Amino acid sequence: MQRKAIGVAVLAALCGAFFALAAPPIDLPVFAWLGLAAIAFLLDLDLQRPKRAWLEGSGRGLAFGFGLNVVALHFVPRVIARFTPLPFVAGVLALLLLSVAQGLPWAVAGAVRAALVRVQVPRPVAFAIAAYAGCFVPVVFPWTVASWITRWPALLQLADVIGERGVTALVALSAASLASAVRDRAKPRVAFAHAAVAVGLPIFMLLQGTLRMRGVEHAREAAPSIRVGLVQPGIEATTRWDAEAAPGIVAKLTALTRNAEARGAQVTVWSESAYPYELARGTRSVVSGELGPFSGGVHGPIIAGAITIDGEHERFNAALAMRADHAVTGEYDKLHLLWFGEEVPFATAWPWLRRTFARGIGLLPGDHPVLLDTGRLKAAPLICVEDALPAASREAASVHPNVLVDMSNDAWFAGSSESAGHLRAAIPRAIETRRDLVRAVNGGSTGLIDAAGHVRAVLPDDFAGSLVVSVALLDGPPTFYCAWGDAPTALLLAALALASRLASRRTKRNERQVTE
């Protein structure tokens, strides 16, 4: 019995590894469907202890998530070996531990699915709800199923109504229906019904998405536009924090900005914490001269990433809007800090964790979204991991921007597929808000994602330079998702679970009556 459980766990991990082929560098979304269908089929296998089905389901889900993340995060050992004195084997251990932590959403999904099946919710519906629930579990790299099908943006267009998590539920429903069709192949009518859902749902998403994208494209063509310069400085991760390198970094940033402005950029965006000198939080002006952001004839305006410090010596990861007269016209402090890189997990909710473990280092989060107004461009800034968070869409929309601006620093992962994965994870933000999203990223991938989810331009990751893109200034009202969030989708899934449970019980009762 124990040997069988271990075998199923290994198979679940292999299903996760197969799913991960949907992520860069392979980047084929079909593997997301097939991997989900495989784990849904494994979860359908007879459980050894029905009364503890949630525990076995959780274990299989955790194994799936572990296998997925071991493959998707394969770059972690190289990063640790490159930037720490630890040996490569320590990086491998870190990858394994991180993969377990990243697998927790799937452990939750496995437990939720088992609990729903036990109360007679049909298996495909239970799996869809479980995958949806797992999206709410916080992790370091907040990737979802929807993140890995963004290469086919037509399939994500419902995200402006149900969000990225809702799209994940639909993909999971389709995949689980495929698994049920295989499982019930001895019952042709039942298998056909499952197969119809498995195939029909993606076709519906594709048709709806294609029509919706045409409408978005027409809106973009009718909207005014602005030329935005995006600076990808190509600064080595550790060089950024070398005080002696700061003058050279400023010179490189301003040279790339002048180049962008010479090619028509009306606003230029610098990457996360690109400006190498700390600024006073709440400052209304920046320094002039060779060390200032407007040296060498830069005209501006500029939206720049910088570290700010307050009167109590607390530091913030900030985005600043600056004019050529050196005035700072807006300041945004990053709301969602990166676990372990910027804060101790849950330190915002429980400050004693920060006092105990961070000991005065690290960063503090901001407390509200901000609109950076540079004239025609009214930007809602996102910093680093925020462009991978559905909550950031609603926060950004709340300040009524006409463009989303993301600033990131992926130089820590140079030479890996992480930056491509980060770009994929950012695409749902543009669709959820129906705003063009520009990304200025040190280390790549710098580029433009339009409001329909198309990646219209991107710089090579190993390239130091600037990109000038034409951005549509869309000022329509907030989308349904940004206005209402996940609550309507959650209620709809709950109603679907109840209705399908009642229908399933009625069908089984009728079958018993016919048999009798």
C-alpha cells in the first residue's frame, strides 16, 4: 500500500514536470492542458483511505507542484552559486526546498478537490474550484496556470471579467473533463459529454477571445498615443550596489535616455531602483549636475526606479515621476514586497517578525496606489513582482491610469529563462485592466504588452539599450474584474458546485430506480 502511494506521488511529480514545459524556455501552452489532465486523472485514482481523502489528495497535489517547480525554477542553483559563496549543491538544496514551498497551492488544491468530491461535487467541477482556490495561496513566484498559456492571448480575454484566477479555473475544468472522458471511456455517453466540455470550452474561449481582441485593437487605434522610451541598462546585479560604480551608472542611464529621446521618446522609463543614489522620501526635487538624472541634456519627463529613505532611516522601493526642471511630481512606494528579497514573509501583518528576523534591514511597503502624472501619460506604476499579482490590477485601476508602467530588475537571473517567465506572468495585468503595459527591466525582458495581451515589442535579455514604443492612452472605465474583483467568480463557482452536485445526485437516484 505504501509502495503504491509512493509510486502515485512520483507519477504526480512527473505530471508537474510535464506541465512545466508550458513555461519558458520550451513555452508551449498545450503542455499546461496535458499536465493538468494528467494530474486530474491521478487524483481520480482510488484513494487508499477514503475518510482521509483530503490528506492523500493534498500529498498528490504537493508532489505535482514540486515537480512543476523543480523544472520551472531550474535556474535557482546557478543564481545561488553565482551571487553567494555557497557551493552548487547548496543551490540544489535551495531549489528543492523552494519547490516544496511553491507546491503548497497545489497541495491546497488537492485537499479542496478531495473534500468537494466527497460531498458529491462532480470531479471536473471539483478540480476547477480547487485549482481556483490554490491561486490564493501566497508564494515567492506567484505563477498560475493562466500565466503559462499567455503565448495564446486569445484564451485569456475573459480575464477582464473573471481575472487570471478565473481563467485558471476554466482551463482546469477543460483539462479535468478530458481526464474524466478517459476515465469513463467504458460509458460512451458519459465520456462523450466530458469530451465535449474538454474540447468545447477552449474553443469557446478562443472564439470569444478573438472577437474581444478585435474590439480592443479598434479601441487602441482610435485612442491617442504617446512615444515612450524604455531603458534597459544592463547593469550587473552586484554592480548596482557598488557606490564607486554609481557615477558610471548615472552616465549610462542618461546616455540611453538621450538616445531614446533622439528617437522620439516623449517620456522615458527607467528600471527598478535604477537611479543609484538614495533619495529622501517625499522629496520634491532631484539633484542637478553630472550625478542627476537630467545631466547631459536629458529633457524628460522620466519615471525612474529609486530607493528612498525616510526620517527614521527606513527604506522604500519607489517609482518617481521627474520633470526636466528637477521637480518630483509623484512618488509611489511598492506595495507588495518580495519575500526574502525585500521582507520577511508576513512581516507586514506581524511586525514582530521583522523586528526579530530582519533587524532593521530590508524595506517597508507603501500603503496606497499612486497615479504618476507626467502630462498626457498618467501611469499606474508596478514594481517587480507586482506585475504578476492579480491584486495589483485592481490597485492600479483604482487610480484611473491610461497606461501601466512596470519597473523590474531581473539581473539576478541573467542568462536564465526567468525574465521570459516574468514577462509571461505580466500579460494578464494588461488584459485585466485593458491598459497597455510598458516594462523597463534591467536584465530583460523590456517591452510593450498591449491591452489585448500581445507582446508588441521586446528587447533581448542580454542587450543594454533603449526601446521606443508607441503606447495607446486608453481611459475607459474600470473593467468588470477591476471593479468587482474575484468575488463574483467565487460565487459563480460555488453556485456551479451546488447545481452540479444536485444534478449528480439526481442522476444517480434515477439510475438506481431504473436498476431496481
